[in-house]
Amino acid sequence: MNSKIKDDSVDFLFRAVLSLKTVEECYNFFEDLCTVPEIKAMSQRLLVAHMLSTKCVYSDIVAHTGASTATISRVNRSLNYGCDGYAMVFSRLDAGDAAADQEKKGSEE
């Protein structure tokens, strides 16, 4: 756990995020909480992390996301030396996608 951010107000924020149930609820909450540039920056970093984790090269990431090489380097450092949060989320998203694909196949048969 990263002790630099751990406090009661951050716990409250994370509990609030965990209470959200739909993408639409996330849009509503994050639009109230953050500025549009803040949301765009977070989503860009997540996309950069995903592209790095799938072995995309910097030039392709810059072209696709518009992220600076400094942002890509920072995200790459988090991927390599961080708390494995990105890996955990990507693993869960991949598992959810696989389950949805399986469900879709079952309904088509």
C-alpha cells in the first residue's frame, strides 16, 4: 500500500468510487468531482498503461493517444515499479471480457 496517499479523505473517495454501479453513474460522479481535463488525463494514462502492457512502442502510443513521451515514461515506471494496480485492473477487465464473450457465444448457439 502506498502510504503517501493513505488517509481518511482518500478512503472516503475510494469508498465512493466503489459504490458506483454503472458506467453512467461513473460519468455523473466523475463529471461532478473532476474537471474534464482531469478525467481526460486519467483516461489517457490508463490507455497508455494498457498499450504499454500489450508491448506497444512509444511512437505508436504517442500517435494513438497524443500522450507526451514524459507521460508515457511516467506510466511505464508505474507499470514496472508501482503497486501493480494497472496489472490487477487489466487482468480483471480481460477476465470480464472473456466471460462476456463466452456468454455471447452461448446465446448465439
